[in-house]
Amino acid sequence: MTEQATQESNVKTLPQRKPRTRSGVPVMPLVPTTVDECWQMARYFSESGVIPSSYPGRKGDQENIAAVFGAIQMGASVGLPPIQAVANIMVVNGKFAMYGDGQLAVARDSGELEEFKETYAGADPTGTPLKDWPNDFKAVCTLKRRGEAKEIVEFSVGDARTAGLWMKKTKSGGDTPWTTHPKRMIKYRARAFALRDHFGDCLLGLQHSAEELQDMGNLYEQPDGTYSTDAPPPPKREDYVTAEAVQAQTEGTQEPEESEDGAAEPEAADVPALTLLDEFGEEVGTFATPAQFADAWEGQVDLCEERGIMQALDALREHNEDAIASLGSARESAEAQRIWRRWNAAREKVSAEPGAGEGKLV
């Protein structure tokens, strides 16, 4: 027996309903008209803290303000005022994306959506274990754009299983919306396909919903220029032992060059070799110049930052303090300044992440 579930939504040339005050005056949101005005508004939003946590940077800093600025501009391209743009647009894998409800709002506001209906088809499995939900239970999105034929788009439990979404867990084994709200998630997928196919001109760069991009996981650039969820292999320690460092280690065995009058050229002032240790105190490599040492240091900081363990960053600093001190203070040495700037940025980023400091070195 087939049941048509509830949660239907019909739109048939409904008049546009704009917010108004109690006296009937339309409410006009503040809309910046210059770059400076937009940046100022972005700064206010950032400092308020009422923006999606997916935006990069921290409250009130330049990176966060720039992300809000971009979201305001992206929202303007699809007709959203700033406050709605910030509420409906998030950052997923370094890309702007709009929630499914926001996409529907844009399509409705275009005046081109003549009919819209969302239903479920099949026996409602609510209350049964997710592993027992039948493949043929599906969400159905019926949509008609002005001047086009009616379209019916479906997304079933079987489709979700095929895509690896059904009963999906986080990397740590926690719940995702696919385990807590499975019916809503298949509905969002059917809706996203329908809106992308028929309202791409209205959604512009926001055709993929935030829910879709979140399900894809982190995207990494591959050597061929494409993107996938496969993370590139971490750098190897031997990558940090550069050809210049090897050459520098062998230069001490070479005979000093003679000048034109036959006397040996005076040797350059000795520069002590700098040995870099990782967070475990194991040697990464020995480098002849401060610049080479700083390059290798940044590589180690990148690895610690990727692991997200505060203890690793602190241990990396502790093991290399003497070598860094030999470069001079950050005020005296450009390389020392570069080293501490990168370390401080990584520590600030890790400390802002949920659960920072909970991981242990093993």
C-alpha cells in the first residue's frame, strides 16, 4: 500500500508577501551601495558573532570579515539583502553554498515558480530501524516553472544508499542529519536536483545546496587539477632535505679557491648548521641557511595544524627553541619573524577548533 506523506507545500502564482510594519509601511533592509559600506557592514556582522561557524577566521578578524563580505556580495547576486545572505549562505569546502530552504526562497521570489509540491511515496517507515528502511521509499518534488512543463524529481532511500549517504556517520562515529533526520534529507536532495535543473539562472553560483556539499566531505585538489575527497599523501621527511642542504654539507670537504696572486681566498664567516626536530624530538633534517630551516619548519607546522593537536605544536616549539634562538629575535631576523608568525597562526587556528587540545601525541 502506498501512502502519500504530509509536509506538502503548494505554490500557484501566489502574490509576493513582503514584510511590513504594523502601519503597513514596507520594511526595507539596509543594502550597501559601495565597497566601503559593504566592508563596514561585514565587520559589524563579524563582530556580532551571529554568522555561520563555517566562515573562516575568528570573530572580528580580517579573514572572517572578508568571508562575510563575499557572502553579502554572493547574496546580492541572487537578490538576497545582506542579513538574509548571511543567514542562508555558508562556506563549505572553501565554497559559498546556500541552504535548501534559501534556494527555495530565491526560486519563489523570482516570480517564475508556478507550482511546487513535496511529498513522500511508499509506506512510511518512520519508527523502524534505519537499516530496515525499504529502498523504494522516496521523496517526490513536483515543480513547474512559468512557460515550462511540469517536472517530477525523486530521490529514494535506495539512491541514498547507492551514494553512500544512508546512515552516514561522522569520522568520529557521531550522528549526521542522515541518521537523525533521514526523511528531511532525502526531501532536500530531491528539491536540490529540481531547483538546480530549472532555476540555475536564478541561483547562479549557488546551485549546489549546502547540505549536498557537506555530504561530499572535504575536497582536495589533485595533481591533475580535479577535486575529490581523497586527501593527498602527507609530505615525507626526506622531502625537507633539499638538494641545497646536501650540497652545503659537502662543501666543507672542498679545497678553498685561490685568488689570482695564489693566496687562498678567506673563508666566509661560519654559519652553524640548523637541525630541525619534529614534535617527537626526532631529526627532520639539517639545513645550511635560515631560509631553508624556515621552509622546513613551516612544513612541520602544517602537519601539526592538520592533525589539530595543540600538544604537537607546543612540542615542536619546545624541541626547536635553541635553533630558532640562534637566528636572533623576530625583530632582528626576518626568518625568525616568519617562523613565529606561522606558528602563532597555526596555534590560533587549532585553539579555535572544537575539542582543541584534547588530542594526544602517540
